[in-house]
Amino acid sequence: MFGRRKKSGSAQETPREAEQVVDGVEADDNDTADTAADTGQQRRASLPPAPRPDGPWDVSEVSAPDEGRVDLGGLFVPGVEGMELRVEVAGDAIVAATVVLHDSAVQLQGFAAPKKEGIWGEVREEIASGITQQGGVVDEIEGPLGWELRAQVPVQLPDGTNGVQMVRFVGVDGPRWFLRGVISGQGAVQPQAAGVLETIFRDTVVVRGEAPMAPRDPIVLKLPNDAQMVPEGVQQEAQENSRFSGGMGQLQRGPEITEVR
């Protein structure tokens, strides 16, 4: 099923939100260590995209991207039995899709990237910084999808008390694009629950397009041709009982577009 909602502010919206570039700052002798650290970050950020033998895929690498996948324009998202698919909007543009499966979810969002440089290393640092500033805890590890962040993010629970949500941020650099995934729910803490979501991420096809785009601009998505609008409030009870209610906002209820698979 498709659910459409307005995006809310959080550490996961777009890589651009944490971007701070300072040019022309002269360093004195006391800045040597900082300069070395900055140089290391620049080297890390300017690395070319790593090989992707297991995906995610560029549309040029797949002969039939629509086979077994939902066509969202900028992304072809694999279909899985029993899944719910919600699209998310920023302004008038659809910029992300979230696959909900049982007690787990993965949010998928594509961005434009430089032609010869990957941005995931830099984006990881920005996401980690944003979460720690909120009082959260972040670990950077090499997981099944490559380098990722496993975070404990402070959230307000439905009863008004403060809690923590476990979230995994994964990402892969492709040719002129970057795909980010945000895994939440049981998939963020249990490997057996994460397996299907990781497969969905790997098998996603990205359509960057040839139009000029600034690095980190979101790749705009579209609704499938056979999607149907569902009035707000339908399936409300099921969503209120979901473990994904609240938290980082990736699964908030809104006007919905439904496709049952």
C-alpha cells in the first residue's frame, strides 16, 4: 500500500541539511591538528564510488527494472508479499519511499551526487554529528551493506515520556547518485528481521536522469499509475498500534495512496 505524508524535520531528511562548508579560513600553528583532521575528511569525502556487485543498481545496469519492482520514477522499489509502501513529500515533490514489513521498515531516498566522487562518508559524519547534538549515541560499523551508522535516537513516546529509538542508516554511492536507507523497528536490532529489508535496499534501481542537478538534491519520485487515493483515517487503528508511530517521523499518518500487493 502507498501512504503519502508530509516530511517532518529530523536528522534523516536530506544530506544537505547538515552541510556546512567553510572556505578561506587561515590556520595558525595551533590549528595543525584540526587542519590534519580536515584533510582526512576531505580525502574520505572525495573517494570514488565503491563497486556495487550486489546492488543497488543504476537503471543502465538492469535490463527490465520494472520486473518485480514498483515504478516510482526515480526509484524502482522491489515488491515483497505483505509489504506496505508509503511515499513522502517535501513541498509538492515526492522525495522518499518507505517500505513497511511487519514490525520493520526501510526508508529509501535517492540524491544526486558528483560524477566521480562518493558522498556517503561525508554524509555519515553529518548524520552522526546531528544525532549526537540531540543527545543520541552513534556507532559506525561495517555491516552487511557496507559502512553504516547504528544510532540510538532520543524520541518522545506516545505517552509523552522520553525514550530511545534504534535506527540504522545505510548508504551506497552510485554513478552520479547516492541512495540512503533508514532501517527502523525490529530490522534495526534483529538481523533476522533486517534480512528482507537489506535485500530490498540492494535490489532497488535508481534512475538519476540526465537533467542537471546539484549534488545532494533529492531525486524526485512519482506515484505509480495504478495507485489509488485512500481518505485520511482509513487504517488509522492499525497505524496507531504500529511500533513505528511517532519517533523520527518517517511513518507518520497522512493522506494515503493504496496499492495492495
